[in-house]
Amino acid sequence: MVGNRVAATLIFAAGVLMASFFAAAPAIAGTWKHEVDKNDGDVLVYTEDGKQKFYIGCGRGFALHVKYPGTAKKDGEAEIALSTSKGRMTFIGWFENPEVFKGTDFAQTYLGYDRLDPGVFGKKWNALKARLLNMLDSGGPITVSAGSHSYKLPPIDAGAWHQGLEKCEN
């Protein structure tokens, strides 16, 4: 009888451990990474299942690449919104081939400015960049939406990413 209780306790403990593992598995499906690339400057990337779902880079230029929610087109203009508990911002860009940028299929550069605009990296542009970075640095999930489609990214946990992208200048 004691042996049956021990066996039952061990089976129960193993079940609890397995349930804990499978409950935690979705939370570790993807990873945030901040790095400094000699060509691209500061880069923040979220990768899931070997594909990039989110990329923001500031160095030679400024680029935002995101996995489009819903069905993406092959080309043409596109619009997405990013939102957190600190706010919401809409971005107008274009569809890109997901093979070109390792999984993302929405792109926007220079926060909607033309790359030759003298305002890029100026006072107003930097205020817009700061608004985006502060919003993303909410400590909570990030919702990516377009029309009736959306998905969530986990909170950013990539070290000093904010400071690196904040100080970025061309």
C-alpha cells in the first residue's frame, strides 16, 4: 500500500512537471535580440520558429520590418499599427517579399519620411522615434494589427536595446 502511494505521488509530480513545461512552452517560442551590426547600427529583432517577425534597425538608415498580420500581398502599399499599454502608432509602408528580409513582409523606412528629407534625424523626426521606442518599451506585450487581423509579441527583454536605438544617428 505504501508503494502504491509513492508511485501515485511520483506519477502526480511527473504530471505536474509536464503540465508546467507545456504551459510555459508558448512563452519561450520566440526571442528578442539586440545587437550592434557594423553596417546596420543598432538592431532589435524578434525571431520565432527561425523567422523574423519584427525588426527595427537604426544605423546607415532607419527601417522597420514586421510580419504582416493576416494575408500579405506580393507588393503595394500596406498599413499596420503597433500598440502597447503606452499607446498606438500607425505605419504606412509597403509589402515586401518575405524571403528578402528573413520572414517579415511589411516594411517602412525613416518613419514615413523620404530618405532625402532634411528633417530625417532632425528634432521632429527624433521626437517621433522617441515616441515609438517609449511605446515599445512598455514592459508588456506588443500588438501588431492590420484591419481585423492581429497578433501579439511578448514584452521586449533584450537588454539595453532602447538606449542603443535612442542614441542612433545617421
